[in-house]
Amino acid sequence: MKNESEGKVLFNEECSICNFEIKHYKKRSQLEYENCSQKGDKYLKALYVEFPDGTEIKGVDAFIYVWSNTKGYGWLSKLVSLPIIFTLAKILYAFLAFILYWRFKIFNRSLSS
């Protein structure tokens, strides 16, 4: 796992659920966070961590990175990294991210109409 000084966490600040969770992590970590709500759909569909060399991780892998670099969440990082839990977490995350993405798109569309 790359160390905390390297990655920048990209999240959708306009998603109230995403923003609530990230605000909590910001208080407990030294990670760099960036609002990606204006960057395009790719970044609205999952949590991303971007590294200086251009590599990215997303979804559950990004959360594991955040947790492993956030005080009090190292245990969760280790737990979710276990093979069976990791697989289940990826399935659950894909489902929840899909719902949050479409909730965000529909809600924003209705606001701009």
C-alpha cells in the first residue's frame, strides 16, 4: 500500500452521503482531499485515490487506502482486505455506488430543470 503523503482522495462533495463520510475522515487523517463533482461522470461513480505517477485506485481499494491512513480505521482496512470480505465489499460497494450515482444524477437534473 502506498503511503499517505502520496495519494489525493477524489470524492463527490455534492453527494451528501459521500461528503458526510469524507468530512469525518478529514478530521482524523492527513490525506489530501479534492472535490471531483465537476470532473465528470467517471469520478462521480466511485471514490478515487490519485497518485503523482498518474495511477489511480477506486472503490473498495480507495476506501482501504483511506482507512489505512486514517486514525482509528487501520483495523477496518485490514478486515476488508481479507479475501472473502474484500470480494463481498466490492459487490456491495458496486451496488451502493450505482444507487448513489443515479440518485445524484436524477436529483441534480431535477434542480437544473
